[in-house]
Amino acid sequence: MTDTVFELRRYTLKPGAREALIAVFDSHLVETQEATRMSVVGQFRDPAAPDQFVWFRGFPDQEARTRALPAFYGGPVWAEHGPAADETMLEWHDVLMLKPATPGSGFDTSGLERLPPGTADLEDGRIHLVAIHHLMQDTADNVASLAAKAIAEAVHSTGSEVLASLISDRSQNGFERLPVREGECVVVTLIRPAVLQAIPALEAALRERPLGIGRAPDIARLVPTARSLLR
């Protein structure tokens, strides 16, 4: 089943704790989440922010999200390994709940294979970009979708690939134990640059579109962990 609900989760960690979190996450918290019908789409380091861990996960729909989250966070795996993960974190509530900007613009992970536990990170891991464009809070979904389309066209003009084009999902959060950012409207685009040399032009093209409130987009370069499905 294709996922229609996504979370972009950005954790601020204690200094020097990122590798400890990645070790716990990639060893114990990937397949065990997916066993409850979540999709762990991608886990990333931000080289410019050494105390941040960024990841995406997906759900078939809001009802599935409401069932899966308490099943996992109330289950034995989180009881055993959650404290070690929590110990690394300073902030864990920077979360955007998202949906495809248009049908089919979510993540397509069909045919991708996850590397096994214990796989070493590649020193030259492929850089991805995530761009968050901020719109007016009351922007209608159809207008946000048009903005997402314009951003995707700008990405394609640089020869880069859009892996997902998402907009805010303003549904009620069905699991209040894990808060999400509310009262916002954003376009989130995950991008795989064609080549490293294309990244400056790509970032410039993204910044030329300060949509909605005129605020500059948040852009980060991300490197996938060894067990990220997207890599």
C-alpha cells in the first residue's frame, strides 16, 4: 500500500550523541517500527549540524498512524531501547506532519533494499537536500500544491531529482504523546542532486522562491545513514 501520511522528524541531540542514537536506531528501531505498518523511509546526518538527526517515516493513512504509534511506543521494543534513544536527545518535537502535494508525489520506495544491520557507513555517502518552504498559515491545499509544483520544476531545471514533494497535513494528531508542529503550512521537498557540482545552483534556485510569507526556505544538505532506505 502506498503511504499517504508522512512525518519529517528533526531531533536536536546532546553534543556528541548522534552516533549513539544512530547505532540504537539502525540496530533496533527500523524493522520493529515497520512491523507495526510504519515505513522508515530515510535516516540522515546533517553535516552542518552535528547535533541533529533527521528522518522521514510514512503511514498508509491517518487511521493506520493512530494505530501504529501506540502499538510501537507502548510495546516491548521501545520499552527496551527507547530509554537509550531518549538519553541522546535535547529536543524531539520538531515534527512536520505531511501528505503528498499531488497524487503520487510521496516517497516511492518500491524496489529499494535496506542494507543489513552492522553495515558500515560509506565515507562518500550521497548528499540529499531537504527544502522547507513556508506559506501563509491559511493557505488552501490546492494553492500549496501549486507552490510545490513550482518548486519541483525549479529542481528539475537543475537536472536534479525530486524524491518527494509534500505539503502540510493539517489533520488532527491522533497520538498526542508525540506532538507535531501545528498552525503551519509548508512545502517540503526531498531532492537528490544530479551531481555534487549542481548543489549550489540547486540551492540558489530553491532560495529564489520565498513563497507565501516571504520567509527564506530552510535548506539542509543531508547524508543518509548506512541503513537508510533512501541512500
